[in-house]
Amino acid sequence: MRVFIRDNETGEEAEYEDRRMDWNFDDGIGEFMFLEANWSCDCHRHVFHTGIYEDFPCGETRYTITKVIDTNGDIIDNPEKTSKKK
Ligand SMILES: [Zn+2]
């Protein structure tokens, strides 16, 4: 699936491709990982956004997921607002 992540400080949007899981597969494991579990944190999203593995402060305001294109082609706009979770 492809995850689009915006840096709210610069406005820059970057695409991250995740080949490990689907957003909605098996009751939304990807959704869970990106919105609730580890990858909801700015420190992880920073790595996805920049492609650089480096320390980054934890938080929930710096990066926003603006869109997801799931492996099956489903498009999920603004998942952080429309998700039933979180
Ligand atoms: Zn963190």
C-alpha cells in the first residue's frame, strides 16, 4: 500500500510504500499500525517521510497521513479524520 504523509511544518508531502501489510486487511492491521500503534508517532513517521533513519522527537502534530492507496486500489482520503479508530 502507499501512504501519503504531510510534514505540517513545511507542507511537503511524501509518499511511502509499505509492502508488509494492507491498510484494511485482517480488520485493518495497517490502519491500526499507522493510526494507533507505533507508526502513529512523529518519530516513526519522520523516517517514512524522509527515508532517513535518524532520531526524531516523539509527538502527534508534526506529520499527518493525508491519503492511503491500499494494495487492492482502495483510496482512503484523510484517514485520520474518517477513521473509526482513534
Ligand atoms: Zn515516538
